[in-house]
Amino acid sequence: ECAAVVDEYAPVIAQKIFQGFPASVICSDIGLCSSKKAAIKTKAQGGIGCTVCTVIIGYAEDYLGSNATLAQIETFLNTTVCDLLPSFLR
């Protein structure tokens, strides 16, 4: 699950982390989590993709800090982040 999210969305996630967007906005923007308005209207839940997305972004922010470059964020997403997750989410 993590590898699939990273493979598909790493450049977009990295750019949005670099720009300072929170995980909830990033994951909603790429379609893995429902926005609050959409969730209220449709009562949809984000599911495992939303959870994985939020955790990935949290790890990236925690490990890299706010001074990371775009390249460092993307490298971390592509090489490290999935190894930090439990095996069933990788």
C-alpha cells in the first residue's frame, strides 16, 4: 500500500510538503482522503489509502523537519518512508 502511494504520488506529495501544506490537505488534494465537506455530504470514509497517506506525510515531516529541500523530501519518500511502516502497509 505504501509503495503504491509513493510510486504514484511522491512528486506531488513532496512538492506540497515543501510548500508547507498539512497532511489532511495533501491527502485530500490527491484524492486519498475525503475533504470534510465531501465527507459530510457523502459520509465517505478515506479508508486505508487515506491512513497510509497521512502516516507517510507525518513521517516525512518528522524525520526531515521544516528545512528539507524538495529533493530531500522526494528521496525520503522514494527510499525510506515505507520501511518505517508496519509490513502490512508497505
